[in-house]
Amino acid sequence: MACDIVQGYEILCRDSVGGIKEVYITEFENVPQANITAASGVISAISCNSGTKFYTYQLERENAQYDNNQVGSLENGTNFWESTLTFTMKKMSASMKNSLRVLSENRLMVIVKDANDVYWLMGQTRGVDLLSSTMTSGRAMGDLNGATLTFTGKEPAFDNQVTSSLISALLTEA
């Protein structure tokens, strides 16, 4: 068989939590493939083109979800990974509407910082798209007044982890 299993899995300590802390977004073309070095699922070098950076989207706790799902077809002999990121932004405004329009018109690259302070790069080779966004006024006083965004990407491999020491050099000033 050409695809050898090279390791097993052991039960680890219960020191992990769910959720997303922040998301960082830039246009896909701001990070050329030549500026990314990855091995064994970890990015050890990444940089943006001169004058470009990732923008920070701060998130409320328990208000976002990132999934990276393997999708295979026995009939076609194909295998790929689909990543999905969903989060909400509060308080509808013209500025929010304009931001959603710009995000939806671009192919993007997204870094997700999970609740364990681990960073994951979505759209490394093929980009990520904002495929669904809904602005809502809410109905009751306690309902969301804002937008729910869903970003989707498809890659030939699982999203790579980004070494945490690389993040600050990629971000715009707050």
C-alpha cells in the first residue's frame, strides 16, 4: 500500500477549550506562496507583501466557530479539506455593510486564533471566500443586531498551524 500509517493517537491531558478569540483577515494576493514556509503541518515563516497586513477582528467569547473537515469521494478517488469560519459582528451600521461588501468581493486569507492560543491559516493555497453574510435587526430586545458571517475555503490538505511568534509582524496597528 502506498499510504502508510506512521503514527497512532494517545489520550492527552484535559487542558484544551473550545472557541475562537480573534480572526485576522487580508486579501489573498497580499501573501504570495513564496512567502510561506511550511513543514509537517506547521508554518515556520510567513510574510505579507510590502505595505500590506492582516486586519484584526475581535470576537466575543463563545461567538465563533472554526471547522476543518476532510471530504472524500470513494467513487472519484478524491480527498480535500473544507474549512469554515462563522462569527458575528454586533450593531448594524453603514460601515459594517461596506465592510461586508468588500470582504464578499475579495478572495481572502484568514488566520484563526483559537481559545487555546493556537493559530490556523485558512486559504493558504486557494483562498477563502465570504460566501454567506446576514445583517439582522433582531426581533426582540435581546436579539442580535448585527451580522453573521460565514467564510469557506477548500484546500488539498488540512489547514496549517502558524507559529505564534510570527503573528505580530503580520498585523496592522490597532
